[in-house]
Amino acid sequence: MAVELHADIVHDPSGEYTRWPADHGHRPLDLTVTLSVCTDDRVLIHAYPSGRRAPRTRVHRAWLHTSASAIRAEADRLRQFWSENVVHHRPVDAHGMPRGPYTFADACDLRPHRDTVDPLLEELAVQGKRVLDKVLAGAGNELEPFRAFLLGELGREGLRVSFDSELYLPWPMLAVRPDGSGAPPSFLGHRHQIEQTGAPYAPYQAPPATRSTPATSLNTDTTLDGVGRSDAVYDLLRVASDVTVRTTAEELFKSLRSPHFDEDLMYFWCHGMFVERGAHRTVGIRLSDGRLIDADAVHRYREECRDSPGAVFRPFVLLNACHAGEAAATAELEYLGNAFIENGADGVLGPQIEIPQVFAAEYAHAFIERYLYGDATAGEICHRLVRHFLDDLRNPLALAYSLHCGIDSRLEIRPSTTRPLLARPEDGSARPAAAIPSQAVASPSIPPGPSASPAR
């Protein structure tokens, strides 16, 4: 007599290497644009819309007439324009001499300065459109149809766009004028969710384990304590997660050496650092001890344990680091961001220019709060923050933050669907007070921060 046997699989000896990793239900991208740099400095560009056919004869592609070197130079000029005219903006007197404090350094809410800010926003958009036009400039029966298609796509609203390239451009700061519209150009970062990709394949890791509380870290230079809402960021991390605080490079290196580095969010609140080594300049960050933390260090310590059984490294990294006023140098932190991604990080979010300290702390608080307590992806949060700061507070600086991979990054396991209030007892520490369901996904108004130095 045939008997059906019941079997329970209690062990997977293949370690899940018999199937591709799941995509966790991510929505398809609406548009993917790739820029490939060739050995002769020429750039080949492709565009892949989702769910629609390309032209009958080919995919959307063209050789750009602008070289890779010229494109990088245009991007650096745009970053410098933002640095000089936003971060370091000062009013001038009747003789054209700067006077008073830096207008945008001490506040996030720029509505009191609308007479100055609104013309500046229009000029920033014009400059962003100018850079995009220069990237796509040229004539010919290949480039002209491609340019018309790409600008038409970017002129739409609410797309999920990925730019895959080794050319790291400030895509959210670029701008486009929609076809048939007499309106001024509008920023890509305001119109769309945007990520930049281009790193090598990340190592495969088993699905994350279920846990009741997120694991986070604050990697900081203590000289920045008390700047803006930086203390509120620490309170938020402490209430909403199991937070590890690191203030020295050795503490970070020790953690990176561990095969099981299972943090959901790494937040860096620190200074940038340059080291000249002959003709080579290394760009990195430093914590309180002043030691260099660069891409080589991340590779060195993670590669030591990459082949260890059960090795884990998949944090989302928020990188707030200053660079002593060198706008173009901030983009060189892409090497550090790529190092995190190549070793398994889920995504990296960081600024393309130096950012005023008050705004940097405010932006971090707004992002982390939504990431830990909401159900939105990093791409959705970045897009909403751009619109919040720009539309509500007339502040364009959220556009300077660029997302590298991670458009779909989301904290899958959350401790609660509500956000506890932070009560501050007599000893000055923060603790959860009542949980208010209506605050689950709030958009708090951003008050002006206290005075601080002009740039991070």
C-alpha cells in the first residue's frame, strides 16, 4: 500500500547557491541610462525605457560628441557654482563688497530670504540645464533622435531613473525644460527618484535574519557634537535602534574586520580628509582621532573576511562629511562610497558639494527618521525630502545629496509602526514617551537651526 511520507527540510546544504537572490518585490525602473567611457575618451550612451519597445532597428544609443573629460569638467564647474552661490553666499553692499553672515549657512528655512533665493533657484536650474545640454550637444542622425528621446523621458514626472556609469555626475542638480512648456527648467532630482550605479557586482549574501530592533551606528567626530540637530539625530538612533557609537578609526576598522557586520544603517557625521602621496591625492574621512578612513581601508578589512562562512555586510550608508570648501573634491568620495557598495552595502547617500553643518544635521535627522519609522524606500525618501525642502522651505540643498545604488533600499523589519516622542528628563537624556499613531509617517516642519560655520 502506497503511503505518502511527510518531510520537513531543516537544513539547506547548498547555502542557497542553487538559485538567484530574490528581488524582494522591487518595482521595475522606469528608465535606465548607461554611459560607457572608452579608451579614447569617447562616451557611448544608451537609454532603456521599461516596458516599451526601442526603435525597430536598434536600442536607444548614440556616441556623444562631448568627451568624458569635458563632461567631468562641466560637472565640477556646476558643483563649484553651487558652492560659491549657495553655500558661501553673502549679501553685498552698495559697493559690491560682501557684508554680514553667510545667508544660507545658519538656517534651513529660507523663506525669509525669498527675494534673494527665488532668482538664485532659477539660475541654479538654468546652470543645471546648461550642463545637461552640453553633455548631449551635437548634430547627426544618431545623436539628435537620441537626445529628443532622452529629454522627452526626463521631462516627464515621477519616474524611477538609474544612471549607470563610471562618470559620477550630480544628476539631481541637472535640469530639463519639459517639451511645449514655457516654464523655467526644473531639477531632475525634483521630478524623479534618481540613483547612480556603476560599481562591480556585490557579493551574494543570505537573506537578512528577522530581529525586533534595527542595528545602526553613529560614526562621528566629537568636535561636531551639538551642531544643529546632531544631538537629536543621536537621540533618534538611540530610541529607534540598537546603536553603536564609534569615534575612532580603530573602532571602525575592528568592526570591519568582523565577518558578521550586520548593521542596517551606518551614519557618518564627520570631517573629510586629504592625504597627498606624491602625485596622488587620497580622499577619505576622519573621526575624532584624525586617522584616514578611505576606500583602500574598507577594501582591505572587508576582503580579509569576505570568504568567511556566513559573512554579512549590507548596511545602508549615510555619509555626511565636510571638505574644507573644495566643492569638486566632495565628488571624489565616490571611491569611498563604491568601496562600501562593492563589499555588500545596500546603498550610499552623500552630498556632491560641501554642505552647511546646520542643514547637514537637519537632512540626516529627516532621512533617518523616515528610514527607521516609515515604509518608504531610500529613493522615495530622497525625492520627498527634495520636494519638502525646495517647495516648502525654498532650500535647494537636498538636491546636492546623491544616491549611489539603493533606490530600493528599505528597512524590511521595523520595531513599530509608530514613532515614539522623545521626552527629555532632568538628566538630559532622551527616552521614548507616548507612541502616537498619527505620527507614523509625519513630515515635520523644519525650524531654522542655530548658528554654525558656513560649510561642512
